[in-house]
Amino acid sequence: MNLLITNDDGISSAGIKALERVLGKSYKTYLIAPLKERSVTSMALTVFQGMRVERINDNHYIADGFPADCVNIGLYAEIFPKIDFVISGINRGVNMGYDVHYSGTVGAAKHGALHGIPSLAVSSGRIDPDDGYEKEAELVLSFLEKYRSQIQSGEVWNLNFPPEISGSGTLNEVVFTRLGRRRYSEKYEKKQIIEGVSEFQLNGSLLGHDDETGTDFEAYYQGKLPVTPIQLDLTEKIRLKELQSK
């Protein structure tokens, strides 16, 4: 099986290196990642302008674009053989609840799913761990062996690792969940340039969430490994039926 690996943290991130190193033991891996960090870019795609792509070797490329660009190039630029599976990560920080709408990590996996390729997004609550995300990568390998055949075409599974991998560090901690409700509180720093012209900078958000049962947040804060299947069809089907019945 041919795996396409990408991320939104950039080519030099520890998470993508761990995935390539560990998954390469069992699969044929092809890596293409952004030149620099491209977080919070969702499914942004470069169109109507050139994009620089650098070949490191036959299995390893760098693109000066977005995570979804990397997937698109990997699938259609004829630099790799036919791709069977897309994996995005391991992201430096979690992507749960409404984060999936912003995340470049999840966006890259969604782009694979959009083109009919089963896809997995992987994120971790550990920030710059000493082992370089080796624990998570080993569990991703086990996860693929157990579940990859269940990920349907056009479907994304979103997996998040808690800071401390609980229990025995096996897939016994996997819990299938729904997306929770993320709460964001934003604050901009304002710098006046000239009268009437200012620069506004958002340096991050204060994050909260609703405490609800059955969500990725609940499982994560219990030290388990939440996995959420995500569909591309955003239609609110119950609401649609209500409107159609009037």
C-alpha cells in the first residue's frame, strides 16, 4: 500500500518525521509537506499562480504551498505512484471539535477524502516531546493495521492523542466519538501605522469547550484516544427534512 504523508507544521517538524520513519517499516511512504508552517489554513489551495516544489529524492518533496496543495500534487502531479491512503500529521497540538474547520492538518486529510482516498488526520496534545512523537507514530502504525480497511472512500478519521498516553499505550484506549463544541475567545493586538491605518495581529485564541458526553473532548481529557469519523457532506439533514415538510 502506498501512503501519502503530509502535515501543516512544515517539512522540518518532528511529527511528520516520526510518521515517515515508523510507517516506512511496513508501507511504501511518499512524503510531500509545506516548506514552512501552514497552520489554520483549512483546505486552502494555490490556483492561478505558480508554486515551487523541490525534490529531495523519489519519495520526498517540499512544496511552497498549503497542506491541501501537497495532497493535490501528490495525487495528480505524477511525481508518485498511485496513492492508496492519505495521512496528515502528527500535528503539534490537538484538533478537536470545531477545530476541524480551521485545521490545515484535517484540511489536508479532507482533501484526500474529497478525491476518494481514505484519509486519517493525526494530532497530539504533547508539544515538542523529547521522543519526537515516536510513541504516537508507533500507535498510528498499529491503528492502520487494525482500522484502515474500515475507513471508507471519501471519509476522514480524526485521531487525537492526549499528552500522556494512558494505560498500556495500546489501542485499547481508542474511543469512537462525535465532535464536541469548541469555544473560542479572540483578542487582537492593534498597532497604528498612520492615521486611519492600523495593523491587527491575532496571536492565538483562548480555547474552551462544552462538557458533553460522547465527544472527543470527553474522551481526550479522560486520557483516551478519541477517533471521530468526519463526512464531507455538511448538509444538516434533520433540519433539511423539517424545511422540506413545511
